[in-house]
Amino acid sequence: MVVQTDRDLAEFCREVRGLPAVYVDTEFVGEGRYYPEVGAVQVTANGHVAVIDPLAVRDFSPLRDLLTNSQTEKVFHAASQDLGIFYRLLGEPVAPVFDAQIAAAMLGYDEQISFARLVERTTGVKLRKSHSFTDWLKRPLAAKQIEYAVEDVRYLEPAHAYLVEELRRRDRLQWVREEFAGLSDPARFTPADPREVFRQLRGAERLNGEELCRLRELAAWREETARELNLPPGRICLDPVLLELARHPRHTIQELQEVRGLRPPQVERFGRGLLAALGRKHDGPCPTFTRPKPLAARLEPTVDFLTLCLRSLAAEKEVSAGLLATRADLAAIVQFGARAKVPLMRGWRREAVGEALLATLQGKATARVLPDSRQVHLEWHSAPVPDRPE
């Protein structure tokens, strides 16, 4: 069913209202834009299938009611961008959410497993991804595009059922509930304060005083302009250009034309905005950077050892190591122990492997190779070392 009218959307949403789960995906175009533009929304549940045309529908309130209904789970694969799209489209976060890609990682699958690969692993069906780079904003949608869009949610239902059963069997449903709760936090979709964006620029930490003041204003202007025009910030000018202008400000269009990395069309379109940002008066003190204390070189082998332990624990528990922690997280734990402000020191991650790594840092753990399997095993506290891999 292709939904192109408000009436058809309301009717479809009535048909699936009250079901325990609906399966959702979007097709969008993100290239050359600040915000991705959605070209199709696919929803299926209990045999009902709809490909919603967001360029034709005007009243999305029935879809909002469906996707924010606390009694209906919304199942996605790799939900992050989809959830941002729906937040902008509906004005509210989708909840509750089940992300099949994250659930698969909790069962030992690759952290970034593709939908086609997940479907093949869980159902045995091989999908043909023939329209991955199609223009979803072009109308009318072709029959093959619609078929492709439907396929993306049709097989999400059996994959979800398989994952839930495996999570239940391994007593990990609480893990996913905890992880998925954060996916509906409105703070995830709130745009960053434009005047704080400068902190994200690589090399900004090397500036100080007036240079940081100028960089803050330049980055804020670029961010605001990018949002207003729906352009990637890099289309306006690249980060190194902002850093150069912060260090060595220019005062005329002619001087901007001599800046390396700033192309003539950019100067023509955005030059006056850049000059205006450079000329803004600075209210209050200039910003500063709190530079984290670097890890001592003598502790790098400790991080290497924790990385080995993490990979070993992840393999034994069949959880994706990438979902558990990054090397930077482990470095923070080496520096600050349980006080480290990283996900590994909270919730299910701490329960799964965090306590073991803390025990390792306290000298209460031993790593050795199991002769039968050749696998590294970490033993801590009084936990026995298995004779064979479990």
C-alpha cells in the first residue's frame, strides 16, 4: 500500500494501532544537506504494509500517535538517523524503540552489521540491495523502489523475533531495555549550541585568547548559516579556513580571496558573513579549553593489556567489543578507575565486563591461554577457569 493522502495514512495507522510492535524504516537523501530529507517511510505490522510518501502527506498526526504510543514497540535497524528524521518530522521522540543492529551486537554480531547480513544470519534469506543509492525525492516512485522499500521492513519482523528469543535465552533483555531507553532521549536530537561548536574543531585546543573568541564567532556563524540554508557546514568553508581566520583575521573580500582553501564561489556567497563574524564584539571573557591530562607513556602498555582483556571477555560472552568500550574509554579507566566517566563504568556494561577490568587494574585478575581452545581467558576474584570454552 502506497500512502499518499492524509486519509489513507489515518486509515493505515488505525489498522495497526494497539499491536505490540511495528517495524519501521526510512529512505532519505542526506548528501549536500545539513538535515537529511526523507523520501519514504515504511511501516509494517501483522501483515499490514505501507510505504508513506512524506512529500504528499500533510497531516502526520496519526503517524505521530502511532510512533509515540508507549504500548507499541517500534523496531528499527540502525535507528540513529531514522530517529532524528522522525523527531524533526513529528516534533516528538519515537518511543519505545528496539534497534536490531544494537541487539545483534549484544549477541556477538559485528557492531555495524548491515541489514542484509543480519537478515541472512537470522533468517537465511539473501536480500538484493539494488536501490541503495536511488533518488528517493524524485517522483513518481518506481515500482522497484517501492518493492525495495517494503523489503527493508518485511524481513525486520522475523529478524526481530530471532534476536528477542536469543536475548531472552541469554538473559540479556534487560541489557537492551537499558540501552534503548537512551535512544528516545530528546537531548539526542537537540541541535548543539552554535556558540559551542568551535570546541569540536580539530586544532581549536591550540588557540587561546582572542583567537578562540574569533573562532567561536566564526564557527557559530557557519553553523547558523548551514542550518538556515540546509547545507553541510563544509560547503560554506572548511574547518582549517576557520582556524586560519581565527589566527590571522582578514578585513576585506580581497584579502579573503587570498586564503588557501577558500574557493572564489564561497568568497562570493559567504565572504560578507565571514567578515561580519570576524567583526563581532566579544561580550565577556574569551573561552578557554580544559585540556585533559595526557596518559603517561608508561601506562600505554596497561591500556594495551586492558584492550586484550576486553576482547577476551567480549569473545567469551559473545558481545561485540566495539559496543562495550573504545580505547579512549580504557585509557580513562586506567587513569581514573571506577570514577572514569565512560559508559563502561555504568549499567549493563559494568556488569558484563567493567568489574572484571577494574579487578585487573587492582591486580586481582590473571589472564592466561586455555590450552584446549587457544583462547585468552581472564580469571578474577574466585571465578574458576573453565577446562573447556563454554
